[in-house]
Amino acid sequence: MSTPIKPLADRVVVVREEAKTQTASGIYLPDTAREKAALCEVKAVGPDVKSVKVGDKIVYGGYNVTELKIDNVEYLILKEDDVLATV
């Protein structure tokens, strides 16, 4: 899947993985009880990004994240410095 967003400089475009809808014991969670997933897949990287590439699964931190919804897909744009780890 290609992204309609082309990041600049050290920016990374990611998509969150789906939050779990069911617990390990089989209980279904309502939308209000689900946590936002911290695990994301990298969809595009800017020209100055060195440590991650498209297709990597990452964990990010920080509060300076831009959320953008295009064609019913919610993208997050963050700085490479906010990437904490690859999985």
C-alpha cells in the first residue's frame, strides 16, 4: 500500500495496528475500553531518516504527533527522534 503522504526531512508516516477487540480470556472489549495501540507500521519515510525503513514495525513515544485521516485510513506523522524501538 502506498501512502498519499510524502514526508519531509526527518519525518516518518505510520499507521497504528488495530487495537485488540477481545481479551485473552475471550471477553469482547467495547470501543471505549480499548487502548490505542503503541505498535505501528512505517508507511513512508523522509529523505533524512536513517534508522527506520518502510515496512518496519515501530514503537513511538512523545506527544508531538500529527494525526491525519485520508480515505478512511488514519496516518500519524512523527519525527524520527520519537521512534523508541523497532519490533
